[in-house]
Amino acid sequence: MADREEKNRRRQLRRTYPLCGRHLLTLGSVSLLGVSGYELWIRLEDFWAWTSGIRHLSAVRGTPFLEDLGIIFEAPEMRQLGYKLLFLVGAVIFALICLLRRNRAKAAWLLIALAVALGVGGGFLGLYSLHPSDWAQLLKLAPLALVVVGCGMNIAHRASMRRGHHKNHSSEH
């Protein structure tokens, strides 16, 4: 019974003092969702255009489209487009996970690691750039930076709450 009361008291304390980084995390997640979703849409249009000939050829020959699609992935440009599509789908899923987990400090370290991995992966694929002359590509890293800063603030806030709570709790005895 005491354990249940302690859990309820901690839950109430969390509601009273919500994590301070959740707003930055929400802003970063929503903007990442918008930027990645828009770019995914554009890349899907490119993919649709690239595969129009294959779709026509499959219809004329009567062969399965997926079998003929393997031919187009032999081109390095198409392989690169496929990697970018997969990356952008991953970025959209990551943004949704960030939205769902924004009030949880326990997931913050994992979200920071994934945000850094997405930034590095996007840099290797050419979706993000750190070069100052390519400011639009650099600006696309801002949502990931907001996610990292928001998670860091959540971690720091949770740690300060624990230290403050522990100090108050030990002074009662």
C-alpha cells in the first residue's frame, strides 16, 4: 500500500512539475515531421517518375513489376534514391516516436543517440550539409538539434528533481 502511495505521489509531482524540455522536443519533432514528410513526398514523386518506364514495360510484357523493379536498382542514382527514401521514412517514424515520448526522461538518452545518428546518416546521404554556403541543408538539421536540446533539458530537469526530492525526503527523517 505504501508503495502505491509513493508511486502516486511521484506521479503527482511529475504532473506538478512537467519536464522543461518537452516544448523544444515537441517543436523539434513537429518540424522534423514536416521537413522529412515534405522531402519524402518529393522523393516519392521522383521515384514514381523513374519507375514509369518500368511500370509500362511490366504491363506490356506481363511480368511482375517488383521483378522488373530490380533492374532499375542497378543504377547507382536509383540505389541512392532508395536509400534516401528509407532514411526519410525512418526520420518520419523517429519524429512520431519523439512526439509520443517527449514527456519521458527515461527515453531521452536513446532519442539523443538516434537524433545524432540521423544527423550523421543524413550527412552521408547528402540530405544534410554543414557547409555554410548550403544554408538550406544546414537549416534542416535544426529540428534534430531541437530534439537533442529538449532531451538534454529533460534529463537535467529530471536529475535536479530527483536531487531536490531526495534532499527534501531525507530531511523529513
